[in-house]
Amino acid sequence: MTHTPDILCIGSVLWDIIGRGDTVMRQGSDMPGRISRLPGGVALNIAMALARFGLSPALISAVGRDPEGDELIAACKLRGLHTDHVYRSDDLPTDRYMAVEGTNGLIAAIADAHSLEAAGDKILRPFEDGSLPTPYRGAVALDGNLTLDLLSQMARSPLLEHADLRVAPASPGKAQRLTPFLQAERGTLYVNLEEAGLLCQATFDNSRDAATSLLSRGAVHAVVTDGGNPATVGAPSGLITQNPPPVSVTRVTGAGDTFMAAHIAAEIKGAAPDAALTQALSAAAQYVSGETKI
């Protein structure tokens, strides 16, 4: 049966291995806690959240043909995600992400997305073989786990020139991979305060200043978060800044992806800019407080 997704989620689809302690931790800490393995990766986290908000996402990524990959694809289907367009590699293992969290937040993390990077433009075959309509005119959530070359290609590709591009770095370490979208003046950028600073080569005290700077550097739209501090949506029509709801933080990995998904879902469903930001901040607050099932 032919399926037309509400949105494409392009980027990392992997296993999250998360260790969580119930105390404050620092470098060198050795504490009791819980270790879980869950489907993750920026693109997959966004897709799972979009499905919870009632949308029908399709994944564009690379997953190995190993047992871990088969298990991951099965987990995606179980969550209502469409995996027909995922590139399955015979010689690349399924990617993984490992993080350690304490009550004071993320202590350290390592993202092993080497297979996604090695697959390169093979993941874009559905745009070239007729599996997806071209040029694509729908919404696309794109993450910075792709290589700089591939992101640069996508920022200028005629295959995506009419798409509603929503772009996020996978981590602060990959924030500068979003530079091609500033240069091409394409898409909506979702970044935190640190990532905005890296993209603008500056230090910001608040999300409002960061969003203003991103717009001046070529961003069409910019959405800047700052943890429990005010978040700002910047557009040519002006800035909207709101405070997130105060909550007790029980987890942080995936919070930014939940925020982004909630904001995209709200806008796709026709919410006004201020209402969309309110809904996104509320969804992220529920997530970090542990109220949202994943």
C-alpha cells in the first residue's frame, strides 16, 4: 500500500544506551543506577515524538542488516513509524549512542553514528528512484549527524528546494554543520544557546540575542532554547520569547528532540507562532519530568 507520510525524518536512527544515576555526578563518579537501551538518535527521537502528537512520520536513515538493526527496525514499526525508505547496509553495523546522566544533567556522551556518515548519499536514494515525490514539497526534519558534505548538498538540492526544512544539530559538537543552511538561507534552525553561539561564533546571555544573531546571519527562522530559561522563536516578522514551565528534571537525553517535534506538529496543525512555542515548551517539560512515555 502506498503511504504518503506527513513528514520525513532524516538522520540518525540508532540504539540509545543510557545510564542514569539518582545522585549528582561528575567526571570520575562511580554510582549505582539504571542502564537502559531504547530506540534513539535525533531523527528517530523526533519521529517517535511526532507519532505521539498524531502525525505519520517516515524515516530516512541507514541501519545495518545485523541483529541489532533488525531489532531496531521492528521497534520503529511497533511505534507506528514507516521504515520502507531506510537504507539497510550489509557491511555497516547499526549505530549506537551512549550517555551517562545524573540528577545534575548529562555528564558525558558518545555518539557512534559512523555508519550513517559512511552511508552518505545512499540514504537519499528514495528521492532519486521514484519512491518519494520530487521535488519534495512536504515537511522534513533533518539532523546534523549527516556529514557536512551531505548537509551542504541537501541545503542546495533541487530535490528539497520546495520542502519545509526543519534542521537541528545532533549535538553542540556538530552545530557548525548547519552553516550551509545559513549560507543558503534555507529552513528553520532548532538550536540551544551553546549551539547558537558556535554557529554565530559568539557568546550569548539569552535566547533572544541568539535568535536575533542567527537571523542576521541568514537564518529564515530560528528557534533557540536555553534549558529552563526563556526560549525564543525568531522570524522576519519578529521575535517571540516564552518561559518554559518549571519542572523537576529526571532525564535530559531526547528533550530537545521532543521540543522540536512538538513545535513542528503544532505548526503543521495550524497553530499560531506563540501557541506553537507554548505547546513545544509544555511537551518538553513533561518529557524531562518523566511524565512522557517513550
